[in-house]
Amino acid sequence: MNDPSAFSDWSERSLFSALGSGARFDRSAKKAFAGARDASAANQLSTSSKQTREKIASQLDFFGTGTSLLQGTTAKDKDAAAAEDDGPDTDTDADEPEDTGSGAESDAEDDGEDAPAQLSRKDRKRAQVRVSDPEAPKPVTSFQEFATRYGIASYLANNLEKYHYSNPTPIQQHALPIISEGREVLAIAPTGSGKTLAYLLPILHLLKGPSGEGHRALFIVPTRELAQQIYREFKRLSEGRNFRVCVLTKASAAGSKEQQVLSKRFDILITTPMRLVHLIQQKAVDLTKLEHLVLDEGDRLLELGFLEQVDEILAACGTAAGAGPAADTGRRPLSKYLFSATLSVQIESMARSFMRDPVRIVVGVRNTVSLTVEQSLMYVGSEEGKLLAIRQIIQKGVRPPVLIFVQSRERAKQLFHELVYDGINVDVIHSERTQQQRDQIVDKFRTGQIWFLIATELMGRGMDFKGVNLVINYDFPQTTVSYIHRVGRAGRAGRPGQAITLFTNDDKPMLRSIATVMKESGSKVEDWMLTLPRVSHGHKSKVAARPISRSDITSSHETKFERRIKSRKRQIIEQSKQKKDRAAKRAKKDAKSGGSSAETDASADS
Ligand SMILES: Nc1ncnc2c1ncn2[C@@H]1O[C@H](COP(=O)(O)OP(=O)(O)OP(=O)(O)O)[C@@H](O)[C@H]1O
């Protein structure tokens, strides 16, 4: 398994000089709009309000990095920040519902003493953790306190130390005791704030050790990449206890009799909904021994498309939506946990219908972006302007790894062909690529072999690439939720990150919503963006369901001849890549058959 930290070391080196001048991205990049229809609108670029970010940095220093928010701040930036006005502290009319919960929340950390008096009410809210039940177990302030209060096994304490988890993040401080004391949890905390450990650690503590009785913990996630990532995190944290973990893949969900027998040996299942439903329908899996059920990226899992499958899984656990807790069978009652960076009021009430009096924990302001991400919007006029803008951003010098989001597979392929022709170290990931290709790409991106990764919504949620410095929304996100998750691939674990969102005139209807989210998370946006006409919910739903149609991504100035040459060049690159992949595969195979394999099968440990 690759160690992601190796990548961060790598990214510290200035490897990107080959692609550009090495200069940082110029945020006043008006030149990027050459050729765009409305050059004057280039001035509408927004910059982050560093002043606001710095003021609350200490409050939100989840990872104890201290200077993380300021690391990317040059002296010039600081001057600029000093000159900036944070603007009036009025609530903007967030298009996404904010927190309209029960109203019975206790501001667990809002005793007025911790927050500096000069912070505005909103800034303080950004730094708060709100817990819905005043009777919920009190938070822990350190892993040491958690260990002594609950008597956690020494292997867990050792692994926390070994993998440098020195202080719990706010979501961990609250979730660890609440889950450990048997309460269900609805957790909403920013992207990259350590939600995975917030549920893995207490669940491992409660499971104690492998039992061989059947599946006792089930983790459901929307993509198989995320399933693999949770598997990796689980393996690290459970080192020293021989838990048997199964990540359901296409192959393992085939539902053969052998699988049915095998599955009983696994303590833990990690899966996407579809894979599990397949096994349930084949009667190849027994979920009646389940003690813990986690819906990671839970709001996504309760949306149309996944909802029916999740409902079927809940029914198989004895907890159908609308029903109360499972009947007492003498075993530990099934506890359910939902984690996400975003959760609407509607989805929350749906979740409550199958949960048992969950404690809701909200870190910061609901549905906003992590403060470690410096967000900006860039007007590019037209689709051609986008291609020009991205080339200029790259030429000016950015530090890889960089994630670039587009709205469809087709566009991902088109942009890939454009950038690969420019000689950029780029790859593309989308659902049409094979499982093996997807795994390889994720691995290569983690380890720095790929510098730019073009992705669809597939990679928008949950993926933890620690070193991602920059996210570029080449295509404007279809919803604010998608925006929050996409830009949350940068600025993780307290590190600074940057997000640039390109927009054209076609994106203006949705601009107000995104600008509002940016403002809510401490970035400065132009006032006119916040006063654009509101868009009806009907229109938003339409855009959410189907992206706006855009013209193809292509350098239109090319002649037919140039395009033919380009296409031939692409073929050659593709062939040479395939050749390399085949050679690597052969080498791996030879190595395996030659000696004893230390690597266990990621899909099915035994
Ligand atoms: N207490 C901690 N100290 C240091 N690093 C941590 C701690 N907890 C988690 N991390 C690291 O922070 C990174 C982000 O964690 P994680 O992937 O769980 O974020 P998340 O909140 O689930 O984000 P998302 O909403 O995008 O899924 C991971 O690399 C993880 O190893």
C-alpha cells in the first residue's frame, strides 16, 4: 500500500518548474480572459478574505498546525488583507437551508470565553460545535482523555501514535464519546476535518476484537474508491487486531455459494449500496448480527438513485425506514451513524425516521466550505475562454497535484485530449474506465506519478488526497452541495488549499448560490453576485438533475490537418501508456509468482 504522506513530501519539492515559470497563480489574472467575450467582466474575480480567515484561523485549527491558514500568505497578501474590508456582518440569504433544526441545540463550546470578543457572531458560529442534546456525553479534549475515560485497547492508542494522530479534531472530540456510549450520531463537519476517524475509532473500540460470528460493522459509501479508502484507513487503525474486512467489489458480490460461506468470516463489510443489495437479493449475506451501520456521505446515500438500495439494506438489518429500532434479540442494538460535510433539513428528517434518537453534531456553519480552502471565481466568457484560462493557469505555474472537475465523462475525455496534447502529465478518471484503471489512477495520483487529474463527480466526494493544492472547477458545479464537496478535495487536514471556479454567462443563474456559499465560508465575493436574481427551486432541481449543455472542449482554431496530427499523437501516447501498463502488470505478476506475497488482497482479507 502506498503511504500518502510520501506524496506530501514529494509535493513540497518544486517539481512543476518544467510546466511553467513556477510563479504562483496570479489572482488578478485578467490576461486569462483574452478572447473571452466580455473582457471587462474579468474584473469580477473574487479573492478570499484573508482577514476573516486569519481571524478565525486559531479557532478552527483542527489539526494543530497553527499556521496552516497563513502558510500561503505572502507579505503582499497580508498587506492586501489589511486593506480589505470584511464587509457588513449581515446574514446573507443562503440559498441552501442552513440550520433550522430543533432549536434545542446547546452551544457546547459557546460559553463566550473561548472566542475572542472581536469576532463577529457569524465568525464565532464558524468556529463552534453545536450538539443537539445537552445530555450527550461531554467531548474529550485529547486522545489520552478518550483512552483513560473509556479504557481503549493499547493497540488503538499505539496506532494513533504511530500514524501521528496527535490531537482529536472537533468532530472527533464530540463523536468519540457519544458513539462510545451507545448513542447514534448525525454528524455534519467540513470536508477534510477527520470524520472517518471520528467513527472508525469508537467502533473499533466497541467491537473489541474479531469474533467470527458474522458481520458486526457495515460501512456504506457512494463510490468504490471511497470504500477502498476507508479500507486503507481501517487497516491502519486496526493494526494489531486481526479483524477480517471485506470490501465488496464486483467480483466478491458475484453471489456464489463460496462467497456465501466466506462472507460469514468477515467482521467488517465496506461497500457501495448496489454491491450489497445484490448479495442481499441472492440471500448471500446475513446482516442480523450487525452492531454498527455507518452511512458515510450519508446525504448522498439518501438521495434518489441510492435511496431505494439503502432502504433495502436497512430492511435487511431489521431497520426499515419508518420503523423503530430493531427488536431486542439479546444482542447489542444496532447503532446507526450518518456522516457528511453537507446535510439538508429534508434529508436529516428522513435519516431521523430510521435512526434511534440520534445526537446531531454540527461543526462550524452547516453547508459551507472548509476555511482552509482559498476560493475564487473566474469569469471566462465562453467555453473557449475556459481552455485558454486553464492553459494560462498552468503556464503561470501551479503546484501539483491538481484536480480538475468537469460535468460529464464526454467532457472529461475531451479536456484530457486537449491537455495531454500540451504535454501535461495528466490523466482522467470517470465511470467508464475499468475498476483496475480507476484503482491505478487513484494510486498514481496519490503517489505523484500523475500531476493533473481530470475527474467527474465520481471523485467529488470523500476522496482524501492529502497533497491536493488546487481544485479547478472547469465546469461550474450543478449544485452548491457538489461545489462544497469538490473544493473540499483541497485544504484537507488543516493544510492550505486553493479552489478556482470558472464561469461563463451560461452559469450566471447558479452563480448567486455558489457566491453565497463562498461568502458563508469566509471568502470575499463581489456584491453584485449576491444580488443576482434568485433562481426558483424548480430551475435548481432541473440543473441538478441535468447539467446545462455546453459546446465541446476543443481548440477551435485548429485546421483539420492539425486535428489529425493531434489525434495521431494521442494514439501514440495512449499506445505507449498501454504498453507500459502491460509491462508493469507482467513485472508484478512475475514478482508475485517468484516469491511469497506479503500484500494481502485488498478486497478480501482473511
Ligand atoms: N486527529 C487527526 N490528526 C491529524 N490528521 C487527521 C486526524 N484525523 C484525521 N486526519 C487526517 O485528515 C485527513 C482528512 O480526514 P477524512 O478523510 O476523514 O476527512 P472527512 O472529514 O471525512 O472529509 P470529507 O468530508 O471530504 O470526506 C485524512 O488524511 C486523515 O488521515
